[in-house]
Amino acid sequence: MFGKTYGKITDTIAKDSYHIGPDVQPIERYTSLNREAFCDLSKVKEKNVSEVVGVCPAPEIYQAPIPKKIIYDFFGV
């Protein structure tokens, strides 16, 4: 990870696009490697089986829930 930073900073210094001085914006000054590499896993969409296999999934069909009376009768409540 630090090798990537060294190369990145060296490249920007060589191109004279690396800002040096006290008037650096806070977002630039306090950006760390971890912030740049961070990936919010709560927003990553996992592939489902149909996407992995490469087929079109069947349309989802809504099924009404089982009435509570039938469940209670089954369990003897």
C-alpha cells in the first residue's frame, strides 16, 4: 500500500501538480490511504446465482402468507 503512495506522490511531484504549502484544502491534507481504499460493504451488491451462471431468473411470483388460523390448527395452539 505504501509503495502505491510513494509512486503516486513521486509522479505528481514530477508533473508539478502536487500542491505544497499551508493553503491545502482539508480534504486533501487529511486524506489517508485507508480513506482512498475504503469500500463501503453495505453498498456492495452481491451477485445472485442467476448472474453467476448467466441465465435469466424466473419472475418472482407473490404468494399470500398462510393464514394464522391454519398455522395455529397445525401446531395445536
